[in-house]
Amino acid sequence: MTPAPKREENHYQDTPRLKSLYEIAKCLGSCLELKEIYPRILAVLTQQMGMKRGGFIFMNSESNEWEMGCCHGMPAEEMKRKKECFGSGVIPRMMEKGQMAAVSEGGENLWLYDSRAKNIPKMGNPLFLCAPVKAQGTIAAILGADRLFEDPVPLTEDLNLLGEVCALIGEAMTVRKAIAAENRVLLEENWSFRKELETLGRSVPKTRKRISLTEILEERISRMIAEMKVDPRSNGCLYEEVLNVVEKTLLKSSLDKTRHVQLKTARFLGINRNTLRRKIKELGITAAEK
């Protein structure tokens, strides 16, 4: 007869926990700028879990110092203390061990939790919990909050939930770092393409210091038309042929330039990747034509 109440109790605990993780995951997927998302994460923990105090601190990669990010329910005095807002000496010990921590009495009483501990020590009040946000193995931020579950739920449940939230944030940080790295590579390649075009412009006769793409096309097409014969009795399709040749040549050359990486090609041409794929299919361009 006893298992039924336990299942009901676990269900009662899991509902706000799962809602919190779901809402936080949605927030992280809604915007690339994480600074805009952190206050929304604290709002979710407040609405779903009843959190009264919470906040983020971040490692400034330039100054190599911890800085206060956003907070909820924390007075101005704690804000001014910045890295000491979670308790005196808490951050160095967390950084050393890379573990979550339960803090009371302003940092005098600290328990580091490694997710395997079975015995929970008695902690004084007020109690504050801290969890590291790790991106690619490095602690980039720390999330602090007061207790999220009420007694008799064990303290480890609060820490486990904070750990799950930090894991979501850490994954979002890793993804955004990868996107930023890819953007830097694309910017460098774009700069390289521009330098090549400038070099091409300098290679023409000195009377024309620079030559534009429009001038090149006008010259080539005008010369071709001038050399053609016009038969008024024919039903030609020159217009379609020229457009097809120009479009196919442009796409093939751009694909060759980017080694047929369609994302880079689409960004280089300034078109949507789906449009590029459709044009490749319509014009019959294949990788074998590189």
C-alpha cells in the first residue's frame, strides 16, 4: 500500500521540474544572445519552482574576473558585493572542485555535492545553492538560487535540478561558440574573396584602375551580340539561353570556389540555401562538374 503515495509525491515534484526544464529549453532556443535569455531563465524558476532569490555571475574572459550578470530578488547590497554574493570564499572552492555547492551562514558552512553523495549534512539557514555552468569543460558561469523544493524533499533534488538547468545552458554556450567560430571563418573567406577581386581589378590596363562585374558582363554580352547574325524569320530563344548560361556559370563557379559546400556558397551569393538547392537541381549541376 505504501508505493502509491510515493509515486504521487514523485509526480507532484516532477511536474514543476519538467515544466521548468521545458520552458528553459524553449528560451535557450529562441534567441542567440544569451544575455537576453538569463533573466527569462530566472523568471521560469520563479514562476514554476517558487524561487525567491537567484542570480548569475560570469567569468569575463578579458579581465579574467567574475562579474555579476542578472539577478532576481537579491538586494542592492548583495549586488555590490558581486562575486561574494553567493557567500565569502564560495567561488574559489567551487572552481577548485568543479562541483555544485550548498551554502549557509554567508559561506561559513559549505557542502560540495558531486552527485554521488548519500549523506546530506545539516545546513544552517538561510540556505543558498550554487551550480557551475560548464562549456567545453570550462566553468563559464555560476547559477545561484535559494531552495527550489520544500521539505521533506531532500536537498539533493534541488541541486540536481540546478545541475540540469546549468547543463542546458552549457550546451547552449557550446553551440553558440561553434556558430561564432564558423562566422569568423566565413568572414575571413569573404575578405579573401574581396582581396582576390581587388587583385583582378588591378590586373586590367592602367587606364582602368578598377573593373566592376557589371562592366565585365556588359562588355562580353555586347561583343557576343555584335558578332551574331539576325534572321527576322527565326524564332530564337537567345534571351533564355543567355540567362541559363550566366546563371549556371555563376552557380558552378561559386560552388567550385567553396568546394561545393552549399551553406558557404549560398552566403557567398547572398541567396537562401533552399533557393540554391532548387537552382542546382533545375540547372542539372552535379558535384562531378567541379
